[in-house]
Amino acid sequence: MSEISTTGRDMRGKVAIVTGAGRGIGREIALLLAARGASVVVNDVGVSLDGRGEDNAPAQTVVREIEQAGGRAVGSNASVSAWASARGIVQQALDSFGRIDYVVNNAGILRDKIFHQMDPADFEAVIGVHLMGTFYVSRAAAEHFRKQESGAFVHMTSTSGLIGSIGQANYAAAKMGIVGLSRSLALEMQRFNVRSNCIAPSAFSRMIESIPGATPEEQARNLELRRARTRPEQIAPIAGYLLSDAASHISGQIVGVRGNELYLYSQPRPVRILQNSEGWTEERLRDQVGEGWKKSFVPLERTRDVFPWQAQ
């Protein structure tokens, strides 16, 4: 982390919570916000990718980095997946720094498995951290955002949900749920000057490293490409911008990041409309929907089909 910046997007006097901030994308976001002058609650339970085991070292390491550079930070090992502990994270921000201005919902785990083999516990665990965790922390912060009539959320979604992947039904469901949650937050909180946006990252991280579906040789090759071309620090400036006052006009959006490429994702809207004054029969549906709409159906693609080129 560089010395605290007094130029650019000044966040002095602001307070941020970044979940999953002990490593990877969350760490880079925490460091960037601190470098801009924000005080940061560095939240990370320090678990493995599948959510097992706990270690407070990752969060505390990031806190030390921030403090050594002249910034202000406190560590949190509270879980986002329970209402009481999520509220505790927000309360820690208030107790330590007196307010809360930004929330970055980045914490997550993976338990990848082909759908027909997926254990319900693995589905519930991923939903619990990603979707319920995003709700719990956001809900706890929203009370304070409403009172002060300001605040900004950034949530992490994924192309696994937006486009599709194999072996990640739990993760995809959670990440699409986060999109709906963010949109509702943006609509309901706009009268309080509160914004909510999603980032769909495609950076090299522990999570993306684990995605199945390729041979060991392909996985090794793809891993090296991701290390060389996509990095967590490429995500952090997007989060910083979306939180800043410079993005005060942006809310309810989904921004994709892949290397140095950015995408603004569309959101579901009708693309074809049919009306039949006599009502619908199976025969009419077959002819007018099954055949008539065929060219407008969204194909069963995976992320790699939609983005076949290498990120730069």
C-alpha cells in the first residue's frame, strides 16, 4: 500500500466495511479505500475456500499494512452469515470510527459440485455466506444510511450467475440473488441518497482458481493466463469509483471487469411480446412461441463461450 493519498478521490472522514478483505479482491479494495483516506473495517473470518477453519491472521495482516502506511483500520473476524454477527460488524465501525459510509460485500465461499451430486448442505452454506451475508450486512448498515441520508453499497456478483457455468448452481443462485437485492436496494434507498451497484469480477483469485470443468493441463494453463492478465488490483479502482461521490449518479447497475476490460451488463427486460385475444392453447404456444421466438431465445452458453478472447 502506498502512502495515504491527499489527491484524487478524497475519502478522508469516511468509514468503510469490506467483507472478505483478508485476501484477494477484498484486500485490494480495503487497501485502496484506506489509501484514499477512509477508515476501514477489515472483515475476514480467514476460512478456506469451502468455508472451513478460521484464522484471524489475514484480516490483521491487512490492518497492519494500512496502519503502517498511516491509515486507520480495525480487524473483524465476525461471520457475515448470521444476523447478530453481521450487525456486530456494523456496530464495530460505529464504535471504532463513529459512522459508516461504505459497504463492500465481498465475502464468499465455494463448494462446487455437479448439480445432481450437490449436497443440500453445500447449497445452503454458499447461499448463507454470499446471499444472506450480503443481506445481513447491508440491512444492518441501511439503518444508519437512512438516518444520515447518505451511503453506498458495492456487491460482488459473478458471470456464473449472469451468464452460466457448470458445477456452481449454489454459487450462481447466490450471485443472481445479489443482483436482485442490489436492484431493490437502489430503488428503495434512492430517496435517502443511498446507492447500490454490483461488480462482476473476472480477476485471478482463490475463488476463480477453483472452478472445475477442465483437464489438469487446461487448468494449469488457464491459471497462468489469469495470473498474468487478470489481477485483484484491477477490480479495486472500480469499487473505489462506484463508492465515490464522482459516481453519485450511478445506482442499480452491474459492471463487469475482466483484465483491463469493462462491461456494463444488461438487465432482464422483455425482448419479444405476444398477445392473443382468444387466449393461449398448447398448439398456439408451439407455433408462436416455440417456433416464432426461437431466434430470440438466450442460448445455453457458459462464460467462456461469451468471452472467448483473452483479457488484456
